[in-house]
Amino acid sequence: MYRYVSGLNVGTRLLTANYFNVKDPKSFLSKKGLCSSSFSEAREKLSWEVFPYLLSKISFKPITWKTHRVRSIDGTKITLPRTKEILAKFPIQKSHFGIAHYPKAVLVAASEISSGQITQTRLGNKYLSENETLKEMLPQFKAGDISLLDRGFRGRNLWLKFNEEKQFFVARYKSTGQGIMKEFNPSRRDQTHEIIEKESGRKMSIRIIKGNLSKSGKRIYLITNLLDTKKYKKKELFDLYLKRQVVEESFKQIKKQLSFKLEYRAKKINSFLQEVYAAILAQALTSYLKFKVTTIKKKVISFVGAAYSLEKYFFELLFQNNNGAIIENIIEVILQHYHYRQPGRSYPRFSRQAPKKWISEKRRRKSSENSDLAT
């Protein structure tokens, strides 16, 4: 949380002043504060596993879709500082561009589509498989939950694992004619096929839905184990899958809006993992706060604005039992600075003015000149 304020000393002292309700914060900040070396030595005594534990203890009731809890799951890469200790744990990955200078970590996360908060994560090096990681995360979910997956999550073993856990998935599938797409009938937009695992002989039914063309001109296909065509209609599943972008927004919030960039202060594994999971914890709390104000109070609030408002009550929200009253206090602070959402408007205002005649005339002359040159 000290990252919200520029400068390590100012950030830590400002949080301390807010937490203990110092009457004169300016004089408190003017005093000599904690040096960065003392801070680094002190936090080495704290294990990074504290932050995933706190993340698991955040329990907010999510909004369901047709009685199902829906999550968006995806993976991303995080650039790490180049030190001997980190290189031993996270070796550098080779690519067709050559050998990179900085190592990278692979982060697989699950986000709630209603609030956008990250609830489960896995972090590993270049050898981490997203499919295998998702299989390990599935037992943490409950039966009946739905996962929205990108095209990188695919394969019979993964789909059968969802079937064993009595969970559902909606994923985009490649339309290259590989695997199960060979059995797809192009004349039908919604059809069901049976897949069999050769090694164990396990079977399950898969539903393939044919959609419209994407912006790149390729046909969009969804694959799912929600087989009831009356309860789960084609258009509803496509509308639901569009919300998969929530997890991409969560990664953006962690990397950019929470200032989790290449300028690390941590050079050791334990300290670096503390920063990773502290940013994830801050994202989860801030996203829920933003969702609460936007949906209940009907006011527009940015993610960064919610983060700054959360800073004052961060410690109370984590370590006190009466979370409901603390959240109400945070909301009251936010309501002093943000405006109401316009009734009935769920999209930003944009201009509907007619195009200027001189612009269209200029484009027409330019196209005619190009055609004359071509001939």
C-alpha cells in the first residue's frame, strides 16, 4: 500500500499517521522517517504467504448468473528484476527474438465477473503450464461454478477435469479444423458431440456454438459443457463470454494503476513475492469497493479513486471483524468527491454530429487521385 504515495519514506509515514490518527500530519511527515534499508530488513522477517492468506479470507457475496458463480480465468507474464536469487528461481525464457535480459513469471488468476476482484492466483516460472495450473485451482471452486476461458485453455483432459468437479466452462475454440472441429457440421450453429479420452476411456458431451465473424474475419466458436439449449441460449452464452475481458482489466490494474512496473524495490524472492501478492490484495479490495459504490450508490468512481479512498481504512478492513461498518465509512468518504451516474445511461456520452462536408470532399479527391495514379 505504500506504493500509492511517491517515495518510500513519505508513503510509510503517511500511512502510519492515518492509521494512528495523528492530529498534525505535516509535522509528523517533516521528521526523519524510516530508511529503505531498515524497511527491507524488517520485511524480510515477514513471509510472503501472509498476503495469499489474507486474500483467501476476503469473503464478499458475489452476484450470480442463473444461480451460477462466474469467474474469468487467464494468465499473464510479469517482468522480474535481474538478480542471482531470482534467476535461480525464475530462469530466463528464450524466444524467437533471442534471449531476454529480464526474467519473467507466469501469473494465472481468476476474477469475479461481477466486481472484477481477483480471488485465486498461481505464480510460477516459465515451466508453469496454464492448463495444469487451472486443474489445480478447480478443487477450490464449488460445484456448479462457471469459468470463462481463453483459447489457451483447451484439451480433453481439462474439459474432463471440469466434468469430474461438476463445474462448467465456456471457452473460445480455434476454428482451424483441428481436434473436435473436424466433426463440426458447418450448416448447424449449435450442436453436441461426445469426446472420449483414449487412455482412460472417459466420456463426456461437449456443446459447440457457431457465432459471427470477428474483426479479423475469422469465425468465432464457443465450446461448453452447458448442454441445456433452452436454459442456456446461444445469445446468452455469447453475451456472458464477452465479460471474460474482466480478468484482462484486472491485470491492467495490477501492472499500471497500482504502479506495479519494472521499478522494483525488492531484489529477493520473499520481498518480491510480497509486492506481487500485496498488489493483488489491493486490487481485490479496491475492485470490490468500486463495484459497491457504482452499483448500490449509483455513482461513477474510478479504480484509482477507490484505491486512494481505501488507503485510510486499509488496516481496519483487514484486521477488524466489523467489515460492514468500515465499508460504509469508506463509501461515505468516496461520496464526497464523486458525481451521480445519469439515469438510464450505461455508456459514455459521444457526439452524433453529422460529418463535415469539406472532410468528405477531401477524401473523395484523394481517392480519385490515387485511382488515376494506379491507372
